[in-house]
Amino acid sequence: MTALPPNAETARKAPDGGPAESGACLDIVGLSKRFGGVYAVRDVTLRCGAGEILGLIGPNGAGKSTLINLITGTLRPDTGKVTMDGRVMNGMSVPECARAGIGRTFQNIRLFANLDVRQNVEVAHTTASRHREGGPELHEIDDLLARMGLLSLADRQATTLPYGLQRRLEIARALALAPSYLLLDEPAAGMNDAESEQLVDLIQKIREDFGCGVIVIEHDLRFIRRVCERVAVLHMGEILTIGSPEAVLNDPRVIEVYIGAASEDEAA
Ligand SMILES: Nc1ncnc2c1ncn2[C@@H]1O[C@H](COP(=O)(O)OP(=O)(O)OP(=O)(O)O)[C@@H](O)[C@H]1O
């Protein structure tokens, strides 16, 4: 697996610091999804550039997972459009989105419990290579495991790994699809400080080694500040603001949203 340079187009910036419209990107335009008349995601427009690390934050119930599910084909949007490097993704099933180049991990780890570490990655690799060119060769699976610090554990049953390593394996499995964009749903959840420290380095290394854009959903704002180049804030299904971590995390509206959510939790 050779390092892919981030697309040169990403050097051209939109006003919010994100990729220019003409560059290679995962482009989400006017996406909405209602459940029983209530908007979980409402008119969301967001762009993640090739090779960009974009944070997606917001209090519980803001719509983050729903947005990821809409991008990956798990849910169908009511309105709006998703394109990946110019290719329309709407209407694609989950496997079609994965094969097209969108990899993901889940809020609740979903490894193949009866398979060992290497087999978990092989399954994803087989799926990718059967349907498109550019996926890693089988011999490269061990290289992928080595890059993820999992090679010495390759024969261990996946679910016997410590929690932090299971999260790492989920990321390795997503990378075996050779994704152009990687969507990580709360990758640091349940990790101790040392593990989440290592995860920051790992995500940056993934971007360098694989050249993929990364969208990171995370409640840990310290983690977001350290790993992301831009941050988008979702609140009640809508984008509240997008910008640099510094600007966004010091934005009084964002602080208000988080303080409001914390007081509601305390009152409950
Ligand atoms: N399948 C569903 N059916 C009905 N309502 C749903 C469904 N999925 C999500 N919702 C609602 O949509 C809203 C957004 O939920 P979502 O899980 O996307 O938020 P989130 O930002 O990911 O929250 P969290 O940080 O707690 O994971 C919530 O009000 C939730 O109850």
C-alpha cells in the first residue's frame, strides 16, 4: 500500500477553510432525514476533502450517527445528495458504498466474533478485491496489520482483544477496503488516556499512509482538538458552525449547546 498524496485540489480552500468545490471531496448537499415527522438531520451541507481530517461533534441526539448512516447507505435520505469525488452515492446499498470507497467503524464495535484478527481483515479485503481494483493484495494484509500494531495478535480471536485494540481492529478492517474516505463513529469511546493518545497518532498516520479523508465523530473534545483540521458542529440535526478546532470550540454558541445539553442531563 503506497502513500497517496492528498489531492492537490484540496490546497484551494473554501471560505470555511474546507476544500474548494471543484476539488476531490466527499460532498454532502442539503441532506435531510425525518423519523416520524421529526428531523434527525435537516438540510445538512458539508464537505470533507481528500486527505482531510474533519471532526463532527454535537450533543447526544444531534444527528451525528444518522448523518453517517445516510452517507454509508444504511439509511436513505428524504432529500439531498451525497457525491464522492464527483460520483453520486444516493441509492447505493451499504456494500455498494463500501466498495465504492467509503469505509466506516461503528459506535458499538461490530467485529466478527468467531474470527481471528487476520480473518476479520481478510473478509473486508475479499469483499473489496472481488468488486474493484485498487484494494490491497492478500499479502498486504499482514502489512496493514503491522501498520496498525496488530500483527503479533493476528491469530487471536478478535473479541478476546482488549477494548482499545478491538477498536483498532475495526479501523484496520475498514482500511482493508482501501477507502477514499473513512468515517469513524466515536473511535475513542471507552479508551483510557494512553489509548486515545495513541489513536490520535494512528489517525494522522492513516491519513499519511493511505491518503484518505477521515470524518471523526467524537464526544471527547480534547481528542477532536488534537486530531482534526476542521470541525463541524451538529445541533438538533442542523449544522451550527464549521471551522478550525480553535474557532469552533471557543464559539459561544457551541459552548452554549454543550452546557445546555449537560444541564439537561443533570436535571434528568
Ligand atoms: N431509527 C430511528 N428511529 C427513530 N428515531 C431515530 C432513529 N435513529 C435516530 N433517531 C433520532 O434521531 C435523532 C438523532 O439521533 P442520532 O443517533 O443520529 O444522534 P447522535 O448525534 O449520533 O447521538 P449520540 O451522540 O447520542 O450517538 C435523535 O432524536 C434520535 O432519537
